[in-house]
Amino acid sequence: MQIRVGPDSNTFDHPNEPWNCETCSDQTEHTRTESTTKFALFGFPIFTIRSKTTRKCTVCGNKAKD
């Protein structure tokens, strides 16, 4: 019998939304990506270990943390 215990990661891309870019100095479309890592026991997530949200400018490619 194998016991599965450890981290489980997921990434979710949100739709583009207008945002003021730090590099372009203009309001452009940004893609927001949310990444979460959860502790899983038998494949079921128990609690969140880490959560990270980043925005990426669709014009210049600059990435910024939220």
C-alpha cells in the first residue's frame, strides 16, 4: 500500500485586464497568473503552503508581483 503525501501545485490564468504598466508607463492589458502550492494527503489538498500572484504586460512583457 502506497501513501501519497506531499506538495501539490496549481496554476490559474485569469483573463486580461487593464493595468498601468511600470515599464511602458501606459495603461495596457495585463495577464494575471495565480499559483498555489498546497499540502496534500492521499491526493486531497489539506492546507495552502504558498500562494503567488503575478501580472505580465502584453506589450513589453514586464512581470510584476501583486
